[in-house]
Amino acid sequence: MITDGNWWLWSSDLHREVMRLLVLQGHNLSSTAREKIEQAILLGPPRNMYKSELEDDDWTYIVDHSIWLRLSKILAGSTQLGDAAMRKLQELSLANSEWKLAENERDEFLHWMSGTGDPDFESQKEIDLAPRKRSEIKEWLRTPIKSDDIHYEDTWRITCRERFFHAAFALCDLASERNWAVGRWKEALQVWSEEGQSIRSWRYLAPLVHKSMPDEVLQKLAHSLSWWLEVISKSIDCHEVVLLDLCQRLLNQPHEDGMSDDDPVMRAINHPIGHLTQAILNMWFKQEPKDNDRLPADIEPIFTQFFTGQNPAYLNGRVVLASRLITIFRVDRQWTETHLLPLFDWSLDPREAKAMWEGFLWSPRLYPPLQISYKKQFLETARNYDQLGKHARQFAAFITYAALDIIDGYSVTEFQEALSSLPQAGLDESAQALAQALESAGDQREEYWINRIQPFWQNIWPKSQDLTSKNIAKSLARLSIAAGDEFPSALSTVKDWLQAIEHPHFEIHTLLKSGLLKRFPNESLSLLDIIISDQPWPNQYIRDCLDCISEALPALSNDSRFLRLEEYYRSKR
């Protein structure tokens, strides 16, 4: 340990080994050997083992703690220290009373991981109790947050929640000295964005933030401020002009792009620009805008800025506007067609189009005038299905509902070509949408089958049975059952696309409850024969279904399909 200029005594490579030797073998050292080691320890670690740019205070801490730790380890091994070493240990211990040897030997490792469930984690916490009076809070806020200490906690958030006026006015007092304590403002705004806190905090702090907060502080607090403004906008009852002006100031600040090609919607709704856009929309919606009202004069320039400004982060605002496309279109069609709808065009900018469509598909609805206005972009999106990420499923369902809705201005051929361009996953989703649409038709399901689903299937659905899949088969089985009195017609129409279903429990149980077994026993038997093959676990309702069929039409008991299902059920029980 004390060769090579004592290098190995202090080396990080042998830190654990050295600690163990000092504890376990220290008492076996001769007095001469012990004195040599103590002298080496008292000299401290070589300076060239550490970065040259260390501050003097940091270097002093490293030396003192390294000496204290090694002397403490020797003493812990029941070894008597020499006079000089003992005096040094006592001096360091007195000056640093918080230094204690770890009971679990964690101080013998340079890296130690522990979580909130580990025994040693809670014991390491340092809780700093924030004062609760204005003048004392003001002085306490001057101390920087120990952000680099994972064991440091304080009660500032609690004070903000329980002592609003004291905390808020203490921040204002500091702000009057041009000390904005950004970290403390950030935590305070997060607390004051909570339910029951936002409106009061807005009423008293809006003028200060509006008139006095410098741009560089606004920029640092962009996330917390923008979220605070979005929350406030939902129930604002004062300082409306201030909120709009603050939104504008924040929008003018530099922002990171922050756009994720994987999920532009999630990124947008969590980005400061997205928060601000939603805040402005919330204020506008409180005015209950009506068709053709046009965008308000104080809001239209802000929204236009998203399309004319050069800030890449404005894409987040455009995505949020796309999620409200129908409302904006109905209120101000001209503005929407000029600024918003062109960005849905895949031929202009695929990345922008992807973001716009995902924003719209976040919560899509059919509005025929809009469907006409963006017809080209809409149909082209079917060919870009794979670009839509997790919102692709919504598009497949959406275009299916659009085709069922019989929108003037769209031809059967156009929908047929769009559906045919969907990949397998898109067709799977389309088939599921058909089943859900018919199931939702309630008492009108027979009429809906005749007037909507059947024409769609005959005229729009792709004809190549190479596209059959287990998912499509499962949806079409549900669709047939949902057709009610039109069950025979539905089954006959989609029969060629049906196949065995891996887990047919839902379909069999639904068929049993539907009453179709007794009304249409032959067709019911055909459906069961197709969807049940040789699945390893027989459905418990098969026997009940077969009994209903034989009761309704006894001759079917000798049908080869009936006998196969009966034998299958018997052999698999």
C-alpha cells in the first residue's frame, strides 16, 4: 500500500481491498508497520491523482475525508492508533460531526446504488425545513438549492401549498432586489398549478410576472410558467389580457425544437409551446365561438405566427391546433384553408404532414365540409399509413367511417383505391371498425347493414382474399352476429373471409346470447364450424350452442358439421 509514493493506499482501483485490509488486518501489524501506514495516511492523497481544476475547498474536503475514513477504518478493526494519528482523527471528527462510518460498509465502495426501499436510503436524507414566515422565507430563499445532492430534501413545496401569501410575497420581495431564485419559482409554480391553488396564485402574482419578470427568467421558467398558464386558462376570472400577453412573450422566447418524429402529439402537449397554444384555445373557447365568427382579432395574429415564424418549436403549436381542426375550420374557414390545411399535404413536407395528421387523429371526427376541403390530403394519407405511428389505427377506422357515411364529393372508386392502399394492419383495423359500427347501431343494426355495411363491403372493400387474416376473421364473425335479423345475409357476404379464430370465446358466447341459434340454426352452425377448428382448449359454451341448434332444427344433429363439433368438444374436455 505504501509503495510507489503511497499510490495504492489511495487508488480507486483498490479502494474496497484497502478498506478491508485496514479493518481486518490492522491489528496484526507491527508497531513499526502501523506507524509507517499512519504517516502515509496523514500525508493525504497525492495531488496528481485528481483533476487540476478542483477548487481549493473541494480539494481540502477530499484530503480531510480520505484521511478520516482510513484512520476510522483502522480504529474500527480494534487497532490502537498512534498519538499523531489519533489527534488528527479527533480533530477531523470534531470539525465534521456528520461523518460516520456506514453500518453496511457502503463507504468502502466508490459507487453504491440504493433506492427508496433500501434500509440505508432514508437514513441518508437531509431534510431542510423551510420557514413559514415571510421575512424568514425571504432569507432562506437566498440559499441555492442543493440540486446535486440526491439525499437533500426540503419542505418548500409544502410551504407554498400551506402558506401561500408568505411564500408568494417572499418571492416578490426577492424579485424586487432582482433576485428571481429560478429554482424556487419553478417549484412554486408547479404547486400553484394544482387544483385549488391556480386562481389565487394568478390573481396576486400575474401583475408581477407580467411587468417585472425579465425575459431570461421567463425562458428558464418556460415549462413551469406555460403549464401554470394552461391550468389557469381553464377557469380564469381576471387579468385575461395579461394572460394573453404573457403567452405572447413566452412564445417569443427561444425554445428547443423538441419535436419527436415518433410521437409528435405527446411531445407537443408536453412542450411549452403546446401548453401556451392550449391556454389560448381555452380562453377562446370560453367565449363560445360560433360558425363563421372568424378568429378573434387578438388571437388570430398569435396563431398566424405559428405558420409565418421561423422558430422550429412552433411545430408543437401547429400540432395542437390540428387537434382542434374542426372547430377552427367552422369558425374561420378562410384562415384554416390558408394556413392550416396546406400542411396536411404529404407532397409538400412529409414530416409536417405526419405531425398535422397525428394531431388531428388524436381525437378525429367527421365533418363533411372539412372532408371536402382536405379531400386530396385525406385520401393520400392512406398511402402514408405507416408514417402515422400509433395514430395509424385511428386513421384506418376514420377512413372506414368516412366511407360508410356516404359523403358527397367522394366517389366509390376513390374510397376503394384508398382502402386498397392500406397495409394489412390497416385493413385489420378497418374490419374492426366495421364490426364496432354495426354493434353500435342498436335497434337500427339491420337497416345499417343493408344501407351502409353491405354496400361498403360489395363496392369498397378489397376483393383479393390474399388479404385475409385472423384479425379480420375475428372482426367479421362479430359483424355477422351483430347484423341481427340480417345474420344470414351478413354471414353469406363475408363467409369467404372467415377462418378459425385462435380464441373464439367472445364470439361463441355472443352468438349464444344473441338468440340467433334458434332463429337461424343452420347459419349459426356454419359460423361455428368455420371459427372452431382444433383449438387446444374447448369453449364451455359449445355444448350449449349445439343443444340450441339441435332443439331448433333436430335434423342438424346428424349434420357432419354438428358431429365434428360434438366430437371435438367431447375429446377436448
